[in-house]
Amino acid sequence: MNGIIVFNGGFLCALPQMKDEQNDLERKLWEERHEIQQKYDDKVKGALKKAEIIGSGISPHEAEMLQRAFRDELAKFDRERVQVAWDGLVTKQQSRLEQLRVPAMFPSSEKADIDRQRRIVQVLEGIVGGDGRT
């Protein structure tokens, strides 16, 4: 009975919508990460310009501080923005698939559950033809 429920119109519509949501989130997070990169590129350019004006190079200390600040900000972004957003999307998708009665789908943060769910979705994508779009 679950096989029939899984391939109803709800599932076939949900799969491409979920892929679009995931792609949108990935694109947005990449853009935000790129903004951080650009901010530090601008700081380096400013430091180089300042050093050029005074006739010296960037000191090793200043270079290390810029690198450390950049690494720290990226780590914070990954931890506080990317991971939180990704976990939220996974939970939303798990709940949606559970509502559609896809076998073994339920909200979970356990790696084993998520890995099993990912394999199930991959099998279902193969059966319905990729992303469910016709």
C-alpha cells in the first residue's frame, strides 16, 4: 500500500519542490559566504594600499590577524548559519516526506537515520525518473 501512496501526485510534486528549495538555500548560503570572502578581500586591499602609501609591506602580524579573522568568521558562519539552515531544511523535508507516507521518513538528526533516508530518496528518484519532473 505504501508504494501506491508514495507515487501519488503529492510525492511527484513534492520532490522537485524540495530540490528547488535545497538549490535555493545552497545558492543563498554560497552568496552569503562569498560576501564574507569579498569583505576580507577588501580589507586586504586596504591594508596593501596603506602599506604602499607608507612605503612598506603588510607586516606578518597584520597578515596573520587578517587570515585568522577570516578563518574565524567563516567557521562561525558555517556553525551558526549554514548548519542551522541546513538542519532546518532537512527536518522540513523529513516531515514533508513523512506526511506523504514515504517509508522510513520521520524527523531525525541521527546520522544513521539520515543516511538511510537519503538512500531511500535516491532509490525513489531513480524509480520516478530523477527529480520527479515530467
